[in-house]
Amino acid sequence: MQEANEQEDLSLREELDYIRRLTVDLRNVLKQQREVLKESGFRLPPGTTTTLSDIARRLEGALNRLSVLEEERDQYRALADTAALINSSLDLTQVLNEVMDTIIGLTHAERGYLMLRNEETRELEFRIARNMDRTTLDNSAFEVSRNVVNRVAESGEALLTTNAQEDPRFQNSESIVSYSLRSILCVPLTLKEQVTGVIYTDNKIHAGLFTEQTRDLLMAFANQAAVALQNASLFERVTSSLEAISELKYLQDNVFASIASGVITADHDNKITLINRRAQQIFGLLESVDNGDLVGTTLDEVLPPLDSRFERIMRDALSSDKSIQSVEFETELSNRGRINLNMNLSPLKDAHETTQGVAIVLDDMTDVKRREAQLAGVRRYLPPDVVDYISSPAALKLGGTRQVISILFADIRGFSTFSEVLDPEKLVEITNTYMTIASDAIQTEEGIIDKFMGDAVMALYNTSLRPQADHALRAVRAATVLIDEVKAFHESVPEGDRLEFGVGVHTGEAVVGNVGSPERLDYTAMGDTVNLAKRLQEVAQPSQILISDNTYELIKDAIEVNELEPVQVKGRKQLTQVYEVIRVR
């Protein structure tokens, strides 16, 4: 259709030009043949050549008007084509370039600038500058009349000057003079009656380059360009926001994937909105189910069977707006067996502090519980302080330190004779009963049981594992509790099962630490202090507590004693002063 119109325009122009040339030729021929015709008796009508000249002029004018119309048609056609092009693209940079190249092509301007209003600062900012060669200008070439730009932006009306140097409106404008600006055409970009930017074109060389027709054409184009630029700008912001959201989502996924705890979020309907890899791993779902497949499923479909407390704390978290901390559950999985879980629940809120669901943070405590059970078993063989002590690798070295401690020895009197008349099972049962009484008494005063030796027990006070300033008094109090508890126990057992302890306590310097080999260690005390405590226990009578002079001097104001005659103990040449403890004041 376009080609047909161009061919028609071309034929019309050719015909008009052909008629014009024929008219001129006819006029010239008639002028040349006027005398010949006159001699032959022919005379031209008056004004014939003048009429032909007038027709030729009119044809010339028609051709000129036709050229103007063709140029206008081409401009509007280019305007329509470019408008369609820029409205078909959402790439802001491409739209800006197309807009400016079209403007320069339509106006024949030397340079063109497009400025858009910053939505935050409300200031106009250069977005693109192009020249007639369709190349982008750098910042150094941004030589425009700010006076013109501001006037158009404030008024919302186009401004046209054919020669700014002589225009009285700009006689005081320094930029127009200094930049030698002549032809200037500046129109607003208007959207919903708001000026969103301006299009500025100029020419430093030619005056009168722009006309009112050019202004109207550029205004029509600017109205369409404003919409296209707005759409492209919105698309750019949306794209930028999506990229930011995608980046945040990627970061969030990485964070959730690296969290050591399981994380699950669910809405009010208990439908899962997020679940991280650790939660899947805890429930044995990492290999069998994709993370995305679990979103939208219910908690009942993912969580193993839990007791009724779970439903209650879920309701509490949603309704009370309070976090619920450290709730332990024990359950069973088909692929893992029995597991232990520790859960923390918190309300899941949006930006308006409205509860949208619940966030569950869960930790797999199965291995921890298993280790605790193992340690509990170990503590039945070793003192708890020693178990805690050996958890540090540095504590596993052989050797010890010299320090003042109090040592308690307690031995069941007449045990050998007693054991001869009992079968082994009954003997072990009775022995364990008495040793439990002794153990409880010792630990009541926070002593460390060094070892059980058949019918005897050895305990330490004021070791490096458990420093105690009142260690001597603690050891003696433990001894009195032991004797009293045994007497109380005797009231509930047959006379034949009644046994009594003899107890010895001594305070002095000993070496305390790890003794044995790298493969088998024993935390104990060694030295003469240990030996003397043992000897005091050996000479003690049933239900008697004997203490050394060292122990007595430390706590004499806190106890009541009978001073006994010095005794000869095994392994010592000199006599040893001993005291029988009556009671602790």
C-alpha cells in the first residue's frame, strides 16, 4: 500500500512537471513564432503568453506544495512507525535511543537531549543525548539552555525560537550566549497531566530551522513517547525488583540450606510454606522427595507421629503470639528408628505484624541423647566429675598435682564372716545396699568416690576437679551421715542382715591425678595421706568414726569428739593421735 501511494505521488509529480514544462515550451514557441504568425495574417489572442506564464508559475507552486505535503506525510509516517516501534519494546535504553534518533530525524536538529524527572528528588536528569550521526554524546557535550528546559518543565508548554541569539525572551540567558545557540525546540513529556521530562533539540549553525509545524509534530510524538518511556521505566523497575527478589531468594535458600537446624514454616491451615534441607534430612526425606514437592503439603504428611502436646503448642504459638522454647519429643521413623527432637515454635508474622502462620525450628537430639545415655552408664562406673573431666583431651595425660585433700575410708565390719554364710547373689544384693548408703552420704557432701573395694569405699574431698575450702568438715559430715543412715536402715532389716561401717578420715598433702598407662587410666590420690586414712579406718570399731590430728585441728570448733589414746598404725613408727567423732555441731 505504501509503495502504491509513493508510485501515485511520483506519477502525479511527473505529470505536473511534464505539464509545466509543456506550458513553458508552448509559451516560448508562441513568443518566437508571434511575428511569423502576424505576417501570415494570424494574431494570438491578447494575454496568451502571459496566461501561459501564470499557468507555469501555478504549476511550479503546486509542485512545491506537493513536496511539502510529501515531506509532512513522510514525517507523520516516520512518527507512526517509530511510535509503534518504541511501544513494542520494554528495553528502556533501546526506547531512549529510538526516541532520540527519531526526533533528530524529524526535526533535522544538530543535537537532541532527553531528560526525565527523578521520582525521588523531582529533579530533571539527563538520560540520553544523541547527535545527527546517531551517536551518543558524552557528558562534556551536555550544553543546553537550562533556562529553556526549566521553563518548559514548569509550564508544560512547548518552546520554539528560530534564533535564540536575537530572541528577547533570552537576552539575559548566559547559556544561550556562551553556547552560541540559535534554533531551539523544547517540548514537555506529559503523562496524566504531569510533566515527566522534556525533549530538547537545537542547532548552533542554522537559524529558523524549526517551524510551528515541526513543533506540533514533535509534540504529537512526545505524547506517545511519554507513554512508551513510562512503560519501559516501569518494566525496568519491575525487572530490577524481580532480580533483587531472585537474589534474595537465592541468598535465603543458601542460608536455610546452611542452617544446622531444621526449619519449617506453615500457614494457619498447617500447610507447609517452606522447609529446608536439614529438616528433610532429619525426617529421612532428603533423597526421596524434592524440596519443592513438600511445599503445600500439610505438617501431618511430613512430620512423624507426635504426642498430643504438639497440637497444643501449635495452637498456643498461633493464638498467644508467644514463642514456645525447647519442647522435646520422642518418635519413630521407619527409615531411622527412634529419634529425639527438640522444637522451638514462633508465630510467623508479615510486615504488618499480622500472624500468618508458625515457624518451627527443630534439632535432632538423637545422637546427643544416645551419648548422654552412654555417659550416664559410664557415670555408674566413674565419678561424674571424672567423666566430665576426661571429656577434655588435655585431661587424659598421665600425671598429677600435689595438693591438700581430705580422704574418707569406710569399710563394712565383719564382712568376711558374713559372706561365708550367704550365697553369692544374696551377698552382692546386701553389699550393694550398704554401698548405696555410703555413696549417697559421700555425694551429699559433694565428695568424689575414688573407688569401691569389695566391702570398702574410698572418697576424696578438695580435688582439682572440685575444690572445697571446707573439705575436712565435708568429709566428717559425710561420715556421720553414713553412720546415721546405716542405723536407720537397720530398723527395717532382719538382725542377721545388719552390718556396720568403720570410718577413717585424714587430711594432708597427696598427689592427685591420672595413674596407670596410656591405655588404662585411673583418677586417684596417692601418698602417705591416703595410707594414714586407710589405717584409721582399719582400727575404727563398728559405727565408729576416727579422724587424725590434722583433720581435727581444721574443724575442732565444728565437731564434738573424744580424744583417744595415740595408736600404733601399720606402716608408721611413731604413735598417731586420733579422735572419735561424736557429732557435728
